Amino acid sequence: KLVGKALPAPGEHRPEAAGTALPGVELLVDLARLAPASDPVRAANDMVVQAIVAAAKVFHDGFMRQIEGVDAIDMRQAAADLMRLDILLWLLEILKADEAGRCVRQQSQIVARGALRRARRVADAYLARRGPQERFDLATVVAEVEELGVLVARIIEAGRTRRADDLADDLGRRSVREFLHAMGKVALAAFRDLDERLEAGTLGEAVLAGSLKKVANVRRLCRSVRTDDADTVLIAVERVIARKAVALGVVLVRRRAEPGMPRLMAILTEFLDRVEAVRHPPR
């Protein structure tokens, strides 16, 4: 029952789950420490380990069905679910259930890579069609930049604890690299969309501010990941943002006498100031 509380079904909104289960989990740990040689305690520990492995398998299978489905994935919930799984991994470490821990950790990595792959598919769909639904789905994903960062960090950290030639490490690095490349393309597409709207005379303050916020979130996500691959992508993304933002600013300045242009210029200037402040923070 405690395991079920700590790890509810994937996506089930139970923010209190981990908090209510944690005292019980700590009790099990204390009992194991107090009487490590006791047969009843050993038997109880074995049951806990089996329950964790079974719950993690159900969690993994259910989450992968969600990822492969048509409905949008709540990245915030995905990150919370994986953090609850960490509580059970911690318990397995205390109980010295190394083999079970490796199994559950592997399933956790598969789920993280799957969630990241789904986010990349959302970005790819937007890049291919850029219709209303694709725009909405992408805005939902990009807005959850902190949660995406949690998933990426989990994959990278797991890779650092594995052998360099480990297949799981290769899969993790590739999933992160492909996702970040897709995010870079999203930033480029956002500026193309702004250029098209400006040319058509339909660029308003809300659209400009929303698009620049999307670009800022993409940049923030890239900056939160510290790997050689991510650093390469970050450099490329920052160059694209700087080049495209300056080019957009040149057009706005040229058309500054038109109605609404001064306000658009102010929004873009504020964005550039924030980007520059992040690039060169005060000492």
C-alpha cells in the first residue's frame, strides 16, 4: 500500500502521494536498520522490493502507453511522477537491493527518454505544419521548460554513471541531442513566423511578446543543459536568436513611422536587453 501511494498510476494527479507515503517508507527503512538479521524483517523487505519492482513495471508500461498515444503529455506531471519514483529507488538502495534498483532505474530512464521523444515529436509536428493545434501543443511543451530540464538532467546524469560504450548512454545522448536540435529549429521558425506576420501587416504586440517568450524559453532550456552536444546547440541557438532579432529590429526601425511600430520596437528591445543580461550577468 505504501508503494502504491508513493507511485500512483502515470499522470494520476496526486501531488500529496509522495508526502503521505514518505513517513511509511522511512518506517520500513528504520525497521530494516534495527533488525537486519531478523527473518521476519528480511521477509518483509523482500516483499517491499518485489512490490517496488512490480509498481515500477506498471508505471513504466502505463507511461509508455501515454507517450505513444494521441493525447498531450503533461511534462509537469511526468517530472513529478519520476521524482516519486526516486523515493522508491532511494528505498531500494537502503535495502541493498542492487539488482532491483538497476531494473527500476533503467525503466526510469526509458520513461524519461520517451517523454523527451514525445516533446520532440510535438516540435517536429509544429515545424512541419504550424497549424493552430500544432502551435497550441508546442506552446504547452515549451512553457514547461523547468520540467523538460528535469527530464534532460536525469538522462545526462544517468549517462555519467555508465560506461562510455553503454547502449543506454548512447540512446540518452542521442535523445537529448535530437531534442535540443529540434528546439533550435523551433526558435528559428518563431522568427520566420514573425517576419511573415510583419510583412503581412498582422504582427501585433501579443503575438510578438508570445513568440519572444517562446524563444527565451528555448534558449533557457539549452542553457540549462551542460554537455558538449548541448554547448554546441546553445552556441548555434544564440547566434540564430541574435541574428534574427537584430534583423527584425532593423525592419522595425525602418518602419518606425507606421502605427504600432514604436511599441513593437520596445518589446523587442526589452527582449534583447534580457538576453544580453543573461549572456553577461553583472559581477
